[in-house]
Amino acid sequence: MKISMVSEHASPLAALGGVDAGGQNVHVAELSAALVRRGHEVSVFTRRDDPHLPSVTRFGPGVELVHVDAGPARQLSKDELLPWMQELANGIVDHWQVRPPEIVHGHFWMSGVASLEAAAQCQRAGLQRPLVAETFHALGTVKRRHQGVADTSPDERVELEPWVGRTVDMTIATCSDEVFELKAMGVAAKTIAVAPCGVDTALFTPQGAQEVRGRSHRIVTLGRLVPRKGVGTAVSALAALAALGFTDVELMIVGGAEGGIASDPEARRLMDLAAELGVADQVTLRGQLSRSQIPALLRSADAVVCTPWYEPFGIVPLEAMACGRPVVAAAVGGLKDSVVHGRTGLHVPPRDPDAVAQALAAILGDPALAQQLGAAGVARVNSRYAWENVAAATEKIYARMVAARHRGTVRAEGAAAGIRWEGWAQ
């Protein structure tokens, strides 16, 4: 099967931990590679953000990566990219030429817009219209609910994101919570399927090198340094943990802007918070780490803390579980599916440092419990979340889409119609 992945802002080659580089980058890269290993032909299309990038390159086991000229060839916030989705769609179609793929799979709502436009262009040109799948990775309705006026999404997202969900041939949710949100947006249940995110179980393993600790206990939090990821909750929990008798604890924070603390307002805020709480000497901002460095860091931790305000899925808990580390996770979004309370980790309410401290105290104070949680996490990841399993589930969804086309029940009229670009496209 010929498959095109569209990931407008999240290149598989991006360094992780930046403001717009995280789980989506990993998901697109790993899913694409796993599908190639299963015999499919996969191309990933992303926006060129550096003039020196090649037009076409390869990564992993033969995945084609295409950098499309869409807007200025420099890094832009994803919230600035909507005006360039027409150009992205045009570039995708130019690369397809006379052989469109069977499936085009958009990742994030703007990629869905570009994917639908590319599919519509094919149909208008008399070519076979690709079937369009969509994985949102994050939903604007949820973001607005939690961030309010701090939500920097373009205004058009309110209209275009539900339109994408109602127009694509299949929306692939990553967890049960997202299915509920999609239905509330007006997406028909029969056009929703579920395939979770995954983890590289060859890289993230319980055996292997460990970083040397600086204190008796180590806690790790990993991900983009933006307020909604809840890293401040982990910093506050460190202070509350001292009141419970655990003072010789270090917190490793991984992520942030490439320029370090000086160029990262969230990093500065976190360190100011640590100083205010009297735990600055226990907190280390590690900046961005390569994928190859992360397993040794995770293995060195007593526990990994993932306490976002909301989370569409969250790959970090899977990576921690794969390394045999217990996870303290906010009971939100996909974390309610991946982390099993009392079995692979402990759930806490979001934005509750005292609850995080209590959970960490339970793990730090009971090595047998920590070992039990870690072992169960490894088993759960290997049975459910290895990328080969995720790719197999995604492959079945694609096959359902193709079968629906053969039955004549595919929603061709919506994708063929395209959308009105006036008013926001450049």
C-alpha cells in the first residue's frame, strides 16, 4: 500500500523538547518506519523550515521524507502555519504527480486541511482520490477548555478542525477519551477508530546503561517546556516531598528551547519557582536530549512524573514504563488508558502538587512496590504499545477504509469539495 503521512510542523528529524517538537514527531517517525517494515511504501511530507534541507531524504528503514516549500524556509510557531497549508497541499500533489497514494494520513488539524485539499486536487484532475485518515494528536476544544485566553491557536481552528473530522474518511483517535471529544465535535462514531501511540521497545528497555545520580533519589520529567505540561507541579511536589521526609531527592527536567534557560521563559519561570520554594539546588534543567540519551536517564530514575493539565495521549509514560520505571501520572486524557493506577503507576489529579508528593513518597518509601510497578509497566508496553502492534492496528484501519471504498460507502463528496481558502491563505 502506498501511504503519505502529512505532518506540517512536526518533522521526524526535529530535536525533541522544543515548544513544537514532541510526541507527534516521534509518532510520525516510528509509525512510518513500522509500516515500511510491514511492506508498505511510506512518504512523510513536512514543511521546509531550513533552506539547507534536501527536498527529499530518507530516514529509518527506507521512509521517504519530503520537505515541501510552504511559507518562509525558517522555523515558525505551528500557530502561524495555517496560511501556508494551500502551498503545502500544492507541493504534496506535485510530488505525487500521476501516482497518488491509496492513503493520505494527516497528523494535527492543519495537516488534515492540507491532506483534504491535496486529495481534492487529485479528484479534480481526474486521478484516483486518496482516502484520507486523520490523527489530531491534540484537539482545539480541549485546549481552549484548559487554557482559555492563553490558547494561541488561530481563530479559524474553531471551524476548520471539526470540518476536518467530519470530512475525512476516518479519524484515528489515540485513546478512549479522545473518542468522546470527537463525538462531541460532531464526528460520526462510524468514522472513528482507535490506534494508540507506541514506544520503541528495542531502544527503551529495562536493561542497559544508567546515568549516575547526584542524590539518593531521582525523579525525572520529560517533554516540551510549556505551562500545560505541568512541570511546575513536579517542582512544587519536590518541596512538598521534603515535608514528608524525603529531602535527598533530585529532579531532572528535560526539554526547553535550544538556546537554554536564557531564551526560554518557561525554563526561567520553573527555576524562579524552585528558588521561591527553596529547592533550586535539587532541580536540574537538562535542556533537549537526543533520543539515544533518554533511556539511560529514565533508567536512573526512581519514578517519572507526567502531570500535564491535559494530554491527548502522552508517549513519555510509555517510554518510562518500557524502561521499568513507575509513573506518577495525572489522570487526564490518554494517561488514563496507558498508565494503570496501582499496577504500572499511580494516578493523581492534575495541578495537585501534594497528591504528586504523596504518590512519590509511596514509591520512594517502598522499593518492592516500585519494582512491582516497573515490571508490570514493561509487560504492558510490550503487549500493547510496541510500534509493530500499533502499525498492525493502523494497517487494519487503512484496510477498512479501502474496503469501504470498494463497497461504495466512502465519503468522497466531502473530500472532493475542498474548502474555501479566501481570507486566510497567502
